[in-house]
Amino acid sequence: MSLKCFSIVAEDIVAVNYFEQNCKAYHLTSREIDIVKLIGEGHTYKEIGKRLFIAEGTVRKHVEHIFEKTAVSNKIALLRKMDSYS
């Protein structure tokens, strides 16, 4: 394995650790974590609802709660906050 491959893996591990730490720090529920992950993958609220078998309005309500817990006002700020060291 080359050093470059190792550094990519290490960066991914650090990002996952920050994400997991932030989920705990902001007291996100397992459903909220699922939604944040799907937002990070670029899915719309409608697509998230279909994947999780919930209404689009329910997704929106979860996102409102996530925004309140993390003190952000949009998806970009949420994703930046979740992937950074708090």
C-alpha cells in the first residue's frame, strides 16, 4: 500500500470520527443521523422520505430539529459543522 492511499484512508477515518463525535455532542437521534447522512449524499427531502419510509413533511420536521440542535440555518452549514472538530 502506498503512503498516499494510507493518507486518504486516515483522512476518511478522521472525518468519520468527527461526524460521530458531533452526532453525540449535539444529541442527534438515530433517525436524525440517518437524515444528515442522506443530506450529505445529496438527496432531496423527497428522496430521503422514500428511502426512510416517512413523509417528506416528516423529513422537514426532523431537519428543523437538527438545525435547532446544531445551531445552523442551512444544509451546507450543517454538513460543514458535522464534519469539523467542535
